[in-house]
Amino acid sequence: MAPQRRGAPKAPEGSGAAERRRQSSTKSIRVPRDVRKKWLRAAVLGSCTVLAACLFWGSLGGDEGITEDYDSHRRFEGCSPRKCGRGISDAVITRDEARRIRSIAEKGLSLGGSDGGASILDLHSGALSVGKHFVNLYRYFGDKIQTIFSEEDFQLYRDVRQKVQLAIAQAFGISASSLHLTKPTFFSRINSTEARTAHDEYWHAHVDKVTYGSFDYTSLLYLSDYLDDFGGGRFVFMEEGANKTVEPRAGRVSFFTSGSENLHRVEKVHWGTRYAITIAFTCNPDHGISDPTLT
């Protein structure tokens, strides 16, 4: 997932859904009351432990389901994944918030865009797809950026990131303060235009922990609706016997542990335009990045 990919922006394919609601036993983080009231259902997405939409992880113990991808990286007790997990929630981010944050992506991507079907906007590094390459929008456009984005845009971005971070921490029973935003975290815009470079080939199966070593927990916030705004483009968890998919919906958050236990890909978009933002977290503070700022 990022501005250099062979399998970057992501999304999943069908599964049965089991709805649950539980009180979290996690006391290490405080979740805003309005968010707490809305914790929703989780989808059952295969062999990984299913997290009832940011509600619980349970006492699992052991390393069942976690792959060797984590072995070559430093572990952080109380944060590093100990068991495979996936969760989906429609209650962390509202559809209005999704609409507003999508407008940030649209404004930024209006400055460029890939010649192929996949365009990237990374507000942290400044990476922006332009033609067959990437530019740093802060250097390339200079003061013009002040007329494109507003302080309110960046505040909304920070608020949404924080809500997703809290949701993941709540679901996995860890402290939100132990999670650190990591790179690449970026907007993606995908359409049906034929790929021009390897960067446009977003549909390849991949493992986030292998592709981006800092990733421990991956999340995707969808900013457009499957079948209303685009066709294809579902996020597919690849499993032996039967794949499991997530259908994007504006405001829907999908999150999962980043190792080979969650091999995944994105279906090709057949029509329309699919917007999403990948928000990645690490347990290693040395790999953390700051929220973007306008000035």
C-alpha cells in the first residue's frame, strides 16, 4: 500500500456475517461516549479471529494464526499482534465524515493523477501521482497548497485518524498510545483506466508486513460505495478453499493484523471511481510518523 507499489491500494470478497455486541473489558484506553454507543457488528471473515466491530479481542493467548513475518521484527509486549484478527465497522466514521474527507482526496488529486488506473495522495510525505511518476506536492506546488487545502481539512484528517486508532486499540485490547501511525498512509483513487506502469497494478496479492516492514495493523477507510460509485474493487482476503471479501461503503472501516495471515488483494475496478484511505499503525515508535500539517 503506497506510492511505489506492486499491489498498493487495497480492498476484499464475500463472507457470512455474524453480528455481535459486547462491552469491552479493555481499561487501558478511553473511547468517546458517542463512539462507544455506536460500536457495531463485525463480519465473519474466515479463519482469523473475528473482532466484533471494535468491541473485543478476548483472552486468546499463544501465537495461533500469527505468521513468521513478525519474527524478524522487534516485538513490543502488549502491542505486537499475538493472534490473527480482522474486523469491520460502519460506526467508527460517519458517512458525512467520509464525504468530507473524500473531498480532501479529490482536491489533492485534482493537482495530478496517474496516467494509469491508480492514483496516490500521501499528505505525510507529499507524494502525489502525476502521469507515470510521483512528485512532492508541497515542493512542486509551493504556496498554492494553501489555496487547495484548509486547516479544517487537516484537523478532520487528524480526527479521523484518531478515531480509527482508538477503534483498533479497543478491538485488539491494547492501549491506543502504544500504536503509532506509520508510513505509507495515503489516499487512493482507482478507476478502470488501463495500467501504464507497475505502480498502477494494485490488484496483485500481497502481505503488508512483508511489503512494508513497519506495519503491524492495517486499516482501510472507504470513501465511496460499491455498485453505486464503482463496480469491482472489492477487498479480497485470500484463503484456501474460499476467499472472503469486503464490499466498500463510504464510512466503512476494515482493519486487520498485517502479516501473511491476512494475504489480500483488490479486485480490478470495472467502472466508476473508488476512493479509500489506507491508515497503517506500528508498535515500534521508531517507525512512527506525525500527522500532516498545512504549515
